[in-house]
Amino acid sequence: MEAVSRQAHRIRILGIDPGSRITGYGVVDKIGDTFRFVSCGAIKVSAKSSFPLRLQEIHTGISEVIATLQPDVAAIEDIFVAINPRSALKLGHARGVLILAAMEQGLPVHEYAARMVKQAVAGYGQASKAQVQQMVRALLQLSGTPSEDAADGLAVALCHANHCNSLQSIVS
Amino acid sequence: MEAVSRQAHRIRILGIDPGSRITGYGVVDKIGDTFRFVSCGAIKVSAKSSFPLRLQEIHTGISEVIATLQPDVAAIEDIFVAINPRSALKLGHARGVLILAAMEQGLPVHEYAARMVKQAVAGYGQASKAQVQQMVRALLQLSGTPSEDAADGLAVALCHANHCNSLQSIVS
């Protein structure tokens, strides 16, 4: 019973900030009511690669992160801002292969609007990138400031950690 | 030498008309200046499935088609019409996992605007779906009329067959 109880209290969350050029990610453990930093980084695709090849690089990159860090769940930023259809289409491709990679390794996938992610870490939905970086650093007690993309990935993971609180309290 | 020459003259083309609900596909052999129908169909995802699950269904569906029919090249319809950003984002996800599936099995991927596809099979870029169906049926000498989605897939394959003419005449 002890093993089961310990299992219920530790959730490893992969947060993803998708992009067709740079995809930020962050992995956070939620243990009871505390957060623990695990890893963060960015998958950058070569500007010289063809678009199909870039999609493959993004898919391979996040698949390796998942295989190595073994998260229990994935959270990915959704887009509601009025970007033009061409940019939305391009970003959709990247999100598609990222979500697929998570599904292929059996992770449930949750989506959060950018506004919700900023709200969760910085307290309001219009927070700047620099504010997100500072708040992520403070919340996870990091010794340095993560890059913008990695901080966005961590922020998505923290946003999910906040939103799964109520569910977890029922489970545990 | 004979085997090499025969190889150069037969190209098997997979044409894809992507959609977040229904993806049409068609496979055509181009042998010298003639076309031969191989297969066509549609990958329909369950409306009850979550969006991540649908992406996985699309990816699995087209991967199976590729593994079974062994095309040499993939061609996929591109979108230039002014659809709204939300629809473009959704469609992008589907295109992303479709392109990835082709890349994973080593196929070069070519993209064609819907207008070019219609131009290639029906002679003008504003052809209706029914006209595309009729022209695809005539060009491939089919005994029946393929469904709208399957016909669109076949039309993309035929469009690529037309556009690789000049390259092929250099190769062969």
C-alpha cells in the first residue's frame, strides 16, 4: 500500500511550448504540494532543412526527451491569439507531431491556452516573456534563469500542475 | 541495364488530400507517359475520439497505406485559401502527422496548391469536386466514380505525375 500511495503523490509533467522553429520544453515533478525541477531545454530545427525534415526533427527531439525523462503526462500550449492562417497552419504541423510523439509513448495530453499558462505562473494573462522567466525561476528555486523557450515549457508544466490539483486530491 | 531502365520508368505516387476528419488518398503508377490506378480510399477518424487520438488514427492509417502499397514518393495538397486561423491550425496538425508518416518511411514529400491540383486534372483551378471526380475517373479509366475524398487524393497523385514529367525525361 505504501508503494501505491507514493506513486499517487509524484507526478512527472512534461510541458511543451510548440514552435515550427524552436520548441521549448520543461519537466517538473509535482510531489504532494511541492514542485521539483527535473529538466528543461529547447528543440531547435535547422533553418536549412526542408519543412518535412523539420517536422521529423521536432518529432525525434521530443520523442527522445520523453524516452529519457519518462514523464507521466504531457501538457502543451494552445494558440488562441489571432495569428494569420498561414502561421497557424505552420504551427499546427509542429503541434501535430509533438502531440503524436506524446501519444505514441502513452502519455495523456492536456492543452492550455497561453493566457492560462501566464496566469498560472505570473498571476496575470498578459505577462511578458521576461516575467515568465523570473517567475519560473522563483517557483522552481533555480540557480539560473532558463532561456525564454525553456521557461515557457516549464510554465506549461507548472500550469498543468496547478490544474491537476483538484483531481489529485480526489485520487490520493 | 534493362532492370535499371524499367525502374526509371515506373514511379508509384501516393497523393494525399489532408483533413482533420477525413483524409483522402490515391495511389497511381506512372509508367512512361501512362497512368495506372493502384488504389484509393479515405481515412476517417472517429468524431468521438479526442483530438490527440484522432491525430494518432490519421498517422496510423496513412502509415499502413504506405507500408502496404510501397509508393516511391508522396504528394500532399497545400492550403492557400483564406480559411480562418483556427481551422488552419487544426488542418496543420493533420498535415503534420501525414508528412511525418511519409518521411518516416523514407518518401520524398512534394506539396501542391489545391488550385494546381484542379488545374492538373480538370484543366482549370476552380473546378468543382464533382468535376474532379469525373476527370479522375476518365484519366484513370475507372469503372466507377471514386468518392470525393479518394478522388481528391488521386488528383494530387496525378498532379505530381504531371509535374515530374520534365525531371523524368532527364533521368530516363
